[in-house]
Amino acid sequence: MNSIELFKSKGLRGEITPPSDKSISHRAVMFSALADGKSRVRNFLRAEDPISTMNVFRRLGISIDDNGDELIIEGKGLTGLSEPFDILDCGNSGTTMRLVSGVLAGSPFFSVLTGDDSLRQRPMARVIEPLRLMGAAIAGRGGDKYSPLAISGCRLKAIKYKMPVASAQVKSCLILAGLYAEGTTEISEPFKSRDHTERMLKAMGANIDVEQLSIKVASHELKAMDVTVPGDFSSAAFFIAAALMLPDSEIMIRNVGMNPTRTGFLDVIMRMGAVITIENKREVSGEPVADLLCKSCDALKAVSIGAELMPSLIDEFPILCVLATQADGTTEIRGAEELRVKESDRIKAVAEELRRFGVSLEEFPDGISIKGRTDLKGCIAESYHDHRIAMSMSIAALAASGKTVINNASCVDISFPGFFDRLRGLSR
């Protein structure tokens, strides 16, 4: 699917369950592989990024049986991985590359991590530098800035590390490296980033202690456990925004992960005037889950968002910008410079594409301001091979007059296979 045509929608109605959480799917495979014994992972996201993680661990000697209903993973413990015969391909997945780097840094063999063109341009010094402080033998292309990464695993030593940027990937890499290190590794972050790693490792018996913005971890064997992956909040966000923007819409979104480090988008849209009904709150494998009833909102208002909120809505920035086009006033988002080094430069990509729809905006080095409320006009939009840009512009297309074409739309399969089919199923 190189391109897709979309037209203005009269509204969305119905019920959906979003795809399984991508972040938790990654971690369920990784941590089960490092645990002692057999784990079962239910509701695993069979999308390109988590499959990259699964393939990497298979090449590291882990048996993973996918019977269609669940993954059955035969964990070999922290020291049970085998030296790979070939380069490990992480595809488009920064989560795979950065987290696995922490594991391989403490594993006693040689390995090389690479990825696609996009991943090879994303910054890796942010994990190379602290891993070297732990004694790791790791090198990267471009003066240790980019992948491929070459790693000669060795015995690591604990460090105290203050992260310059709140990043769940960097934090998780160092937590995993801490499992292999002598002593207690202490990590602090400037703002709270998603905490799926801490939750799952603690449930698997890791020696990990979390106190506000500080994490302490020491070497300890992990025990196998069964994991049921909840629905991905970041994937649900596209449908939440669509329901708010489009007239006469009402969508029930089932089984949504409600981890408070992931739901900053929900807090922001409620400030904008949205009314979201949260039902059937429960806990699944240590993660909070609920159902969300979302309805049209004719009175959305602009808001200002600063750096303290960005870690909890980092993936929702593109769709939040689309939603801002339909709010009264000017929405300003700052402190988002991290988005310039994602699958695309998401600040630049959002700015360029929304201008195609007729939106008046200003781009900053660390964010954007968007003038609402705008009558969007259909256009030819680019995805930049970035799944979240493609899906966000698709939601904009449903509110735009005329026809919109999204080029290179197949990249949505990275996180949301079947996205367009579900969108069509709800459209009236």
C-alpha cells in the first residue's frame, strides 16, 4: 500500500479494541528471554517493531513458539544467551536496539546491531556513553553517534547516572545493564518517563527500587511469568482524537492501557474541554486498564504544553497537533526537541504536512504553535515513512474537505496493522 485516499467523514460510530501495546510487547519478549523458565505472552502485538525484537532474541538462542494465540518463550536466564552467527537486524525499532544494547553489553560474546535506513540515523550516543561508564566495550558509526553498534560483552560495574533527557529507552537500557553489573546502579531522570520496564522487572523478581525520579537496580535472577499485554494507549489516541473532532461521533475503545506515565494525552484533551468516560477500570499483568467512551466535542479550546508533560505524550504529539487545528485559540507545545530524532523529525514533518491542509502555524526548535480553528482542505500528504505521521494525517483527512492522499501509508504496519480497515469500519 504505497498510498491511500481518504475523504471527509460524517462521523465515527462503533466499538474497537486497539492493537496490543507496543512497548509492553517488546519488554515481554526481552524479559521472558532473560528469565529462568517458560513464560507465556498473550495478546502480543504482531507488528513489525515487536517482531524485530522477537527475531533478535531467536538469533540469540532463545526458543520462541508463536502458536497464533500466544508466545511460549523458553527463558535461559541472564547468562543463557548465545553469540549470534550474524548481525542482529533491529528493523525500524529504536526500542529493540537501545534496550538490547544494555543486555549485550553484559553478555560475554561479540555482537553487532543494525537496522533500516531510518534507525541508522537515530542517535545512539545516548546509550553508548553511559554504557561505557559501566565498562562496556561498545562502538558505533560516525564517531560513536549512530548504528551499526559493535559490542564485545564484558563484566560491567555499577554507576550513578543522571539522565540529561527523560527517555524510557535509555533508562531501560541502563536498568538492563544494571542486572549484569557489580554493585547497585542508580539512575535518575529529569521527568518521569514510561515505567513499563520497572513494573515488569519487579513482577519478575528483579532487585529494583523506584522512588519518584530515581531507580536503583542490582543483579538478580528473573523468574518466568505469564504476561497479558493490554491495548496500546498511543494507538487508541488516534481514535480518541477522531471522535472529538468529527461531528456526531461516539466510539467505545476497549481494553486500553492506562499506565499514568503514558496518558498525558488524556490529561491534555480534558484541559481542552473533552469529556471522556472511563469505565471498567482493572489491572492486567500489573498494568492499569480501562474502557474509554469518546464523543464529539464542539467546544475544544487551545492549551499550552511544556517540557514536563512531554515524556507522557511523546508518541501523541502528531495527533495532538492535528486536534489543535480544531480548537479555539492558539495551542503551543514546547520542550519537544526529542521529537526531532524519532522515526522522522516529527516537529518538522507535522509542520509541513499541516501547512498542506491549510493550517497557520509556527515551528520552533523545541515545538510548535498552531492556530485553530481551521477549515482543513484535502491535499497530498507525506508520511515520511513514519507510522505516527501517517496515522495522524489520516485523521486530519477525515475532517478535511475534498480528497486527501497519504503517500507511503503502509508504514502504519510498524505499530498498527489494519489501521485503515478499522477506520473504515467506524466511518459513516
